[in-house]
Amino acid sequence: MSQLEELHARAQTGVLQEGDALVIKGLIECVKVLGQAVDEKAATIKKLLRGIFGPSTEKKDNVLKDKKKQTDDENDDSDANGDSPNPADDSPNPADKSKKKKKRKGHGRNGAEDYPGAKRVGVEHPDLQNGSACPKCLEGKLYTIKPGTEIRITGTAPLQGTVYEREKFRCSLCLEIFTAPMPEDAPVNKYDASAATMIALLKYGRGMPFYRLEGLQGNLGIPLPASTQWEQVNEQAQHLKPVFQEFIKQAAEGEVLHDDDTYVKILSLIKENKTENPERKGMFTTGIVSLNEERTIILFFSGRNYAGENMDEVLEHRDAEEKPPPLQMCDGLINRNVPKQFKTILALCLVHARRNFVNAAPSFPEECAVVLEILAEVYKFDADTKDGNMSPEERLRYHQENSGPLMEKLGVWLEERSQDEKIEENSNLGKAIVYMLKHWKELTAFLRIPNAPLDNNICERALKKAILHRKNALFFKNANGAFVGDLYMSLIYTCESAGVNSFEYLTALMEHHERIQDAPAEWMPWNFKETLSKPAA
């Protein structure tokens, strides 16, 4: 500190000595490094606080809340001084009043049509029937109209049990025992196919661990050990392998393929890491979402492979001679996400690029607001294309006409800021700008390629299912356990995306597992009911 004080005194007099320039340079570099560290730390702390206390989303209004509040305060001050920036804003807009606010989906009471899985019971009138005389006017005739509905909800254990007490007789002379036969409608096996389906749905569909279901069932008086649950789902999974393989084959023919990774724990692989020291120690669950016309197939693969390597295994089933390379959507981690053996047309996730500016917003609110505002407008235009009335070519033209000028404006702004000496390249804002410029071609694929998505959100949502299982079950015991989980999650969430009852579908597969071996393509979620209606060969 004494040396710095002496340097300060010499700087005030305007006479520096030899070596002072080197010290000043060091001080400048120190301030620069500390500024970057504080910038990154502030963004990390802000992100942590946002995750703990909210907001829970990265919507523009939430990210730029402080800036919006400041703007509103400035407008309030100008209004108070009688100098409104836009007097027309205070006048009512008839067009706004004419627009009715759309009711949010999922809000309100559920009608009888919202219970397709409920048992239907017809209730006849005890005194009246079609053609009877009206009991009120005594002159008119009654005719049948649409029945009224009443809904009653009851609670039961997830898995029910029935004890058949079969009557027995013994001969007093020869001691032969005669037992009453089982009812014709009684299941053949102790554990019905529907039991294995329910266990799989709770475990791999809703993240309920075996031990938790064991505790619930035991408390309700129908014990179901965790080991028995695993035996049931594992046995049925071996029967369902042909359907899972067919899922992979049909997913390979998709027009658009999304992929991404999340980490997973597999105990047998963790043990290998400690004893055998493999080249790659990481473990991942890959989510691959295949979109083909109106069909969506969701696949999960858990192990040491990255998403790109799993994508290679899927694309092995693609007819490369008949079909062009698929469009692939992923994030910027290209080394892991892009297949090495098969060619794809790459598009990168715009949300991942946007998130970099969200993280930099606490330190650079003005600059990040420009990017977030432009991308918000682009997503509004993209929402207009999702009404189902646009073909891929019409959607492309719509984006080129409306989103194209916005993205061009954003590209010019990014280029100008990349050359601005006031923005440090290693700061959060600098890194966000560099990332977006580096991947600009892939990030703007939706302006050149029909049907190209803007982001990888559909795959991120699919991976939430694997994350839900990981948070509750924590790990898989071995590779077979991971495969069983991948199989069930793939079948369950593909059903959900197709609007198919996954309980009904899995039960049908398990009950007819011998039939699916020969023609698994006839047992997809979208055609299995037609197959069930046909007589077995």
C-alpha cells in the first residue's frame, strides 16, 4: 500500500519514474479481472436467488422487471409534470375492448366428457319411459333426450386385491378333497397384466419409487413388496422389447429430431469407475424426440453414450437412400449432441442463446433488453404459425416476412457490440454475443428451412420426465434397470404425446405379448386398437 501511495503522489505531480508504467498496467489488469469476476458472480448469485425465490420463469417481463419499473417511474414523473410522452396512450382503444381475453386452458370445472376413463352407469327413471303421458300436463307424450350427468369420485388403493375363498369338501371314507373351481372371470395369474402396468406408470411415469408404493400398499392392507414390483415390471419389459425397437425404427424416419442429455446415476457403472477406470466415467440419459407429420415419438437411452452417439444408433435404421438427412435440433454442445456417422441438417436452440442474455441482464440490463425484446417479437410471430392452418412452406414465408427483418436487425446490433471496446469479450454479455454470432447460421435456420423449430423446448420437457424419476428414485442399480426404465418411459410419454391412454395401451401389450413378437409395427399407440379389433392369426 505504501508503494501505491507513493505512485499516487508522483502521478499528482506529473513526474513518474521507471517501473511505474508496469505497476499501472498491473493495476489495470487487476481491475479488469476483478470486474469480470464480480460480473460473473453477480449473475450467478442473481440466478441462484431467482431459482430460490422466483420468478420461476425466464419471461421477458420477469427478467427486465427492474428496467420496466424504472421506465414506469419515469413515465409517472413525466405525467406528473404535465408532459406525457404519448398522450394517445391514455385514450381508450375500442379494438382492445373488442378483443376477448382467452380463457386459460385447464381452468374451470371438469364436465362428464373430461372423464373418459370413468365407469359409465346408465340410470333409468323408475316411473317414466319413452312415450309415457306427461305427469304434469297429462296431455303430452314424453320422448327421450340427452341424459343428465352426475359425477361421483371414490378412492381406492393403486393396486387392488381379491381373495377367493374356495369352498372345500373332504370325503369321510377315502379322504379325497374336492375344491370349488375359480370363477370364469377370475385372472389366471396372481399378478394381472394391469398390475404390472400400474406399477410401471407409478414408477416410470410419475416417479414413485418401489419402496414408497410398498409403504402405501402395506398401509392400505394390500402388501406389495418392492422386490415383487421389480419382478413384475422387469418380466413384462422383456416381452415389450420388440415394440421399443419398433419405436426406434419409426423414430429414425422422422423429419425433425430433437436431442439432449441429462445426467443419471447407475450404480454398476459407478462401481466400474472405481475399479476398472474406464475412459469415460460420465453417465447420461439422452432424450430424443422424433417428429414426423402429426406423430411424435419420444425415446430415452441411459448409459455412458452422449446424445450424438445415441442418435447414431437411431439413424442406423433410417433409409438414407429414400429419405434426405433429417433436420436436427439441439443446443450448442455440438461435440456431444451431433451424430458422427450420419449427416443431419443442424439447427440450434434459440432459447439457449437467449438464456445467456438472461444471465447477463443483472449487469447489463440496457443491452440485454434489446435482445430480449426482439426475440419476444419473433416468438409472437412463431405463435401465429402454430394454429395448424399453415403448411411448412407458408410458415417459412411468414417468418421470412415478419421475423426476418427483426433477426437481421439483431445481427447488425450484435456485430456492432462485438466491436465495441467498452464490452469485454470475457464478460457475461461478451460471451453471450460471441456465442450468438458464432452459431448465427444454425440459430436462424427457421428463416431458411421449412418446418425448422426455433428451440429445443420439446426435448427439454421430455427430459423432465427422466429428471422426475431421478429426483425420486435417485439411481438405477445396473444397466438392465436403466434399460427397463428407458423402455417404459419411452412408451408412456409417447402415449401421452399422442393423446392415448397409456394404462390401456401397456395393458394391451402385456396381455397380447405373444402377438406383438411377429408384427410390432401393428402395436403402436396410434393403431393398436385397430389391431385388437382383428382376430388373432
